[in-house]
Amino acid sequence: QVQVVESGGGLVQPGGSLRLSCVASGLALNYYAVAWFRQAPGKERERISCISKKSSGLTDYADSVKGRFTISRDNAKNTVYLQMNSLKPEDTAAYYCATGPQYYCSGNTTPRIEYWGQGTQVTVSS
């Protein structure tokens, strides 16, 4: 009954921008930390960004995307966004959002993620 769905991926030229959306049903995202992950063939899954529950307002980013990506919330829409600017070919990957009651941005809590989206593909052409 709980669903997390990503959208907004697509094909974009290097230097371009995309805005990914993570929309939840069956739970209110403002109560939970929400992370964006990505995984490309031949590469390990990496967390690229995380936003803490609304009451704390903390965010963090992987070094690979700092200064280019921004995570944000729109609680009225029960949505978490990932604004991606200055995209590079190495950003090509499937992007996933993830959350859960016991998931937190700090610490090794990835195994506690309960809800994953299906993924949205981002392809940055060269």
C-alpha cells in the first residue's frame, strides 16, 4: 500500500538540467529522511543526496554532485525533488528515491530502508 515513485528522468545533453520527483502514497514524507541513490552498470550504488525529516531540515550530498544537485521538499505535494544541474556523462544512471521509518541520513542506515522507488533513468549524452 505504500508506494514511492520517481519520475523526471530522460535524455539530456551535457551541461543540461533535469528535475527528478519522488512522490509517496500511503505515508507522509515529511516524517522521514529521504535519500536519492543512483546506480550505473559496472558501478556500485551510491547515495547522492539525503534530506532529513522536515523538523531537522538537514541535507547532504555526495562529493560527486556537490554544487550541482539540490534536494528539496514540497510537503504540500508529499514530494521530494532532486534538481540536477550541469549534468555530466558520468551522471548517467538509474536514479532511485528511498525512505523508511528507521532510515536516517547520518550513519550506515541504508539496510533500514523499507521503501524504494522503481527508478528513473537519466542519460547524459556525450
